[in-house]
Amino acid sequence: MSLIDLRSDTVTRPSEAMRAVIAGAEVGDDTYGDDPSTNALQAHIAGMLGFEAALFMPTGTQANLCAILSHCQRGDEYIAGQDAHCYRFEGGGAAMMGGVQPQPIAHAADGTLSLDDIAGAVKPDDPHFPRTRLLALENTLGGRVMPMSYLEAATTVARSHGLNCHLDGARLFNAAVAQAEEAGTTPQDEAKRIAKHFDSVSACFSKGLGAPVGSALCGSADFIARARRLRKTAGGGMRQAGILAAAADYALTRHIEDLARDHRLARRLADGLQEIPGLKMLYCATNMVFVEIEGDADDRARTGEALLRHLRAEGILTTGVYTLRFVTHRDVDETGIDRAIAEISQFFKQIQR
């Protein structure tokens, strides 16, 4: 029985073709700046997104950390949403390692931040307050694409208050693919359109794009020079990083358009799950599906835990208890999606007898 892993798109594994690229990658010592495969990747992603320079990082968390600390100094703060990954899920790194305080604000139902809330979070120039230096946004956020009009408006408000703007684009190319389908353009065009509103952008290669490791941080040449120093301090000097960079470059060249398939699989999963009594569909966006188990708190907890046990026993993995998240990716196919729907449906039929 094959495993159907819907926990995250981080679980993707390199294809045989990508493994061949890894095996044949030309390498050097990236800490000295002479790894040709890493340099080629950095030039590729910087050019694609319209920046002067880029820096290959082991993880998106490190990319966001180095971005925030390159924009801010000790005693500064950055504004982010309550659900933003760089605030909620990255260990408080900017505060712990850089003395940079986060100022979280609430999201609207669609994942955006109120423009008035962004402006209201900026502190006065007063020694009682930290200095507000940066607005950090995320796209996609929980799979939801942030509208271009919102990105433009939010970054305009930030700049009117003297802030720089950083985009956590861990799933930037999912957003670009979704926008391209609507606009009749290419994902590469849409990625650049998104990125142009920001002073820096991080983008992940090891999620839906299917590379085993790595993210890139893009910005001006001076910004990336600061980030390079911080990357070294954070332990991100990877020496012969070309074997990883080559995989990332392969994914960047060949796998972006494949994300549209992941989005279609998510819609297929959502269509199946919303027909199951006992589940409430919250939303489906790009490659993510969120559903909620119905009932009171105790019943929901028992049902959620029992459902996860049942699915594990059938070789199907997902995350959550009250609210379940399913993420589609290149290692899942229609047969796996249909099997997941069938097992979840069977589970609820059994408990409702």
C-alpha cells in the first residue's frame, strides 16, 4: 500500500532526473563565493524576480531571519500578521537572535492585513517605543493568494511611513501560477509582478517545486551583502552547496508550471470532502484544503484523533485535530486523492451508524 502524505508539500522527494543533476553538479566552496552551481542559481532567481542579487539559504526560516535582521537593527521592530510564518512558526528568531521585536496584527478573513491597522502599528519617533522599520507579508498565506491590489496598497502604506517591505514567498510560485491562469500570462511574469512591490523576497525550492533543500533571499546587492554576513553567523555557510543548488535550479527551470496540477488536485480533494457529512469545508486555495470537524469541542477532539489514527492505519497522513489541513504536491496523484476521500468518507459512515 503506497503512502499518501498530505501533511505538507515539504515532503516532496527529488525525481530521478533531479538526482542525476545533483550527481553531476559542478561544485566549489560557496563560503568563498566560488561554487558555480550556487552562483548560477542565485543569478537565475534574482533575474527572474527582478532583483540585483540573491543568496542561497538552507531554509526559508533562515532566509526570513537574515532578511529581517538585514532590514532592522537591535531595538527595531517589524510588523507582521498574527498567522505569518516569520512571526508564529520560526522560533521567535528575530527577537531572540537580533533583538528585533515583532508587532503582530490581526488578519482579515481573507488573510490580508487592514491598511489602517498597518498604519496604526507604526510607532511614533519617541524613545519610549521601538523603531518600526519593516512590513513583512506572506504570499501565499495558508494557500490563499494575496491580491495584487492589496500588495500594492499595503506596501504603499508602509513606504509612506518610511518602512521597508519584505515578502515571505515560501509559496510565491503557487501564487504566481494561480494569477497566471486568471490573467493569461506566465507564472514567471506574475512572480516578477508580485516581487516588484518588495525590497526583499524569500522563495522556497523544497516545497511544491520538489527540491530536497533550500530557499533563496533576493534583494539589492548591498542588502544581500549584509544578509551574507548574517547567514554565516547563523551557520548557513554550506561549502559545496552546488549539489543542492543544482537541484533547486532544476526545479526552478522545470517544475513551476507543474504547480497548476497540484492546485487541481486540491480542488478535486475539496470537492470530495465537502460531500462528507460531519465535515465542514473552510476553504480550498492553491494547493491547500482546510476542513473542520463538526460537533462540540470534546466530540471534535475525539473524532479528529480517531480519524487521524484511521488514516495512518490506511497509509494516509495529514495534520490537525479540530481543523484538518491537506496539502497536495508533486508526489500525490488523482488515485491517491480519491483514496483519501474514500477512506475519510468510510470513517464518517462508520461513526454515524
